[in-house]
Amino acid sequence: MFAKLSTALVALLSLTSSSHALRLEIEGRRIPHDQVLQRRASLAGSSPLANSADLQYTTTVKVGGQDFAVLIDTGSSDLWVAGDLSSATQDTGKAATISYASGGATGPVKLGTVEFSGFTIPNQAFIMVTPDADHTAGQGLIGLGPSAGSVVFQTFSSADEGITVLDNIFIQNTTTPNYITFTLGRLNDPSEVFPGNLTVGEILPGHANITSQPKLAVTDVSIGNSANQHFQVLLDADGFLGPDGQAIPYKSVVKSTSNKQQATVVVDTGFSLPQVPATIASGIYSRFQGAELVNDTDVGQIWLVPCTHEVNITLKFGGVSFPVHPLDATVDPTIFGLKKKTTSAGVTACLGVFQPVSFNTGSDPSYDIIFGMAFLRNVYTLVNFGDFVDHATTKADPYIQFLSTTNTTDAHLDFVNSRLGGVDTTNGTVLLAPASQPTTSDSSGNSLVDSFNKHRTYYIIAASVLGGLVLLVLGAWIFQSRRTRSRGVYKQLNLPQQSGAAGVPPMYQYQQTQPYGSHPPEYNAERPYDPPTEHVPYHNPFEARH
């Protein structure tokens, strides 16, 4: 492990004294259906694009003297822009391709002057993408993740070339602390922009308490899997609290996690719907009357929940509780530009934002959960790169700090005003039994108790007939047993499983009728040490469809 940084006080003093730190505003806008761009299919070494029915947070970056509106993404590490900058940049003779579940982005790797967050970086490597229907001129993306995941960096043979934007800032400005912070805002008016802020080496005014919050160590992936290194931390044991305030049981699938009750969580600003194990999604939404798990044509496998249900969940990191705003736990699909949803009973439905993982995580996953915008709108986030910075001269563990920004009382009032027209009807909500203690219903939605009461007489008659048959069989068996015992022969009575009998499916099992999205490449057992050439461990559920 790396050496620890000095105390939070020293860190805070160094941040406030930095002359190079700068804050810039970012904007979150909803993307209409007719402006489809494709989101990345992977975490590692890829850059996300905006997608249909999505929400993107952007800021302005100047490349080669031209302004570009770029997406902010902590889940990737490269800069690319769509436009012709041939006359203002230097060609490297190299090209880079970023693969997506549907389509991708490719172009020559150029060197040019980049201005970002008040910093000027000469000879910055980036991908120049030719504008087309999927890559709008004047737009792009800036990846703020660890440099190990950079596709551009991997195209160069020298360790001094292809360095990411943030690494260059930290290397060239030694007085700038190696961290970024950001907030993502929330609005209910579809015509407005979502407010947000991004800082490099600076704390937002009024948020100084973040430096005293628990430092959540970024977990390391194996050396052979370094291209999949992302900003990922451990959720507390039993740290996912459901609507009843009780922990939703979960066992981590990450082999390197010593305490399997702790889930590994990737922090990704470019991801709209958090991806969680199916058991956790069920533990949240199956508790509400009328909620249904469906295979939706727009977003894939997801829970639909009547919009009038207030869903409250809490996450725990480092012993600190972080409540999630109920407007972030379910969302009106029309906010994303999607069509209105209804349950099978015809009730207006919202999307259960914490979506069951809708992709193949592979044979050796490095994470359990992906927390994107829906969680990050509830916290002020500080990401310290430690010695993730390429060419770092000091050794320090990278870490993340969260400062809660959601007040549960205010959040409840927001929900009442937004979803219930100002009339609080939530007191009458009765949670259903957890998935581990299901209340079984027949196909009409009636409970089995009601069904029994309606058909009591028939059941009694059937039970009497069955009981008589059992007595006859038992009598015959006793008679035969006595005859067998008199001969001194003993045979063990076995009840073999019926040939071809199908097992009863577990409660809440969901069988997807059609595979959704693409799956990552399978692990090659014959060449386990080959470096990855294409990274597609997961995709965004809002994948563009044509």
C-alpha cells in the first residue's frame, strides 16, 4: 500500500492557498429522443457519449482555439472532440478507437493546446473525431478517471506521451492539489438546465466540511486488470438500507473483497441509472404495492413503481449515512424524453432508478455496483487522485470523500409537492414483505387467503378425499411391511425425483425474453496475461436504438 497523506488540516490549508485552483460551472441538460448519441459500453479505457433519453452534464473546453461543449465523466480518462482541428494541432501519426455497444468513436490522435478549468495545457493528446450524425460538431467528452484507463495513453510507447488532461494539470502545476470536486444538481422543470459545479484543486464555498469526512480508500484492481481501474470504494457492511430502514442483504462477487458484506461501488458521473444487483433492486422496489419488474423496450430490465409511492433508501460509507432523495429513487420517464409508462393495472408508473445490473459482468468482476447521477446528486464529492497521477513523485493512497447534501425533511416535502400535488398521502403506505418473505398472489392479484375463503368448501371436500386415499395406501403399506419383515428382508424406502420434472422457480425470478445489449469479451484462459485491447464490461441502459 502507499503511504498516507498528511492530516486533513494540512490538506485544507494547501488547498485554500493554491493560486491555480479554479471553479467552473457545469450544466445538466436532458437529451431529446431525436438527438441520439451513443453512450459507452464499458468502464475501462472508453469515453462515454450522450445517449437518447439521457441527461448529460457538460462544460466548455477550448481545444486548438475552438470551444467545445464536453461531457464530464469520471468513468473514463480520455478527451475527444468532434470537429476539424487539423490546422491548429499536430498530427502524431496514431489513431485511437473507442468501442460502444452500438457504434463507437474513432479518429486520429492529435496534439494541441487545451484550456480547461483555468489551466492551459500545451501539447495535450486527444482524439479528433469527424462530425457525423452520432458525433455532433462542437461537442465531445473529457474523461476525469485514472490514467490507467486511457486509450490514448496506450497508443504511445513512451511513458511521457499521451498523458491525460488532469495528469498534465497536476504535473505542470505542482501547487495544485491532486483532486477534483463536483456537485450535480436537480430540477423538476424539463426546460431548465441542471446546475452543477466542478473544481480542480479547490473546495466549493460552504462545503469545507468535506475535508473532515471519512476518506474512502479507492480499491485497487489486480495488476493484470489495471486498465479497469476506476474510482471505486467499499460500501459499509450491510450499508444498503431499504425503504423500511433495514439492511438489504448482499454478498459481494468481487474476489479480492475480504468482507463479502461490503459491496464495491464504482463512482461514475457519466452514468444515469445506478446499476445494482437484482437482489438489491428487488429489496427496494418489491416492497411497494403495484411495483413490477418488466423488460422495457426503452431501458431494458427495470422496476416500474406507481409514481405516488415515496421510496426512501440510505447508503452508508465510512459509518456515515447518505440518504437518497425520493425523486432520485424513482423518476418520471418523460423527464428523460421517454414515453409515459403504466403498470399492468394501468397505473401511471415511474422508473425504479436503481436498476438491476443489465449486462454480463464477466467471470471475475471488479465491482458490484455502479453509482451514477442518481446517487451523486445527493452528495458533494471529492476525488483525490493520490499517486494515480502519472509521473507522481509522492506516494499517497487515492481516496474519495462524500458530504451529504440531502435533508430528509426537505426531500419529503419536495416529493409531496412534485408527485402528490402538495397533499401528503404517504402516511397510508404499507410496505409489502421483503423478497425473502414473499406474499404470494395468484394471477389476478388476489392473495391466497382470499382465494381459500372463496373456495373453502371445495378444499374441504378435496382434502377429505385425499385423506381417505392416504389412509388406504398407508394400510396397504403396513400390511406389506409386516409380510416383508417376517421374511427378514429390509428395503430402504426411496422417493426418486421424477424424471424431467421442472424445479419451481424462485420467487421474483425474472426471465428476460430477449438479451439486452451486448456482452463483454470472454476471458481467454489460454492467454491470461494479454493486455486488454477492447474494454466493454458494461453498457448504459439508455443505449441509442435505431
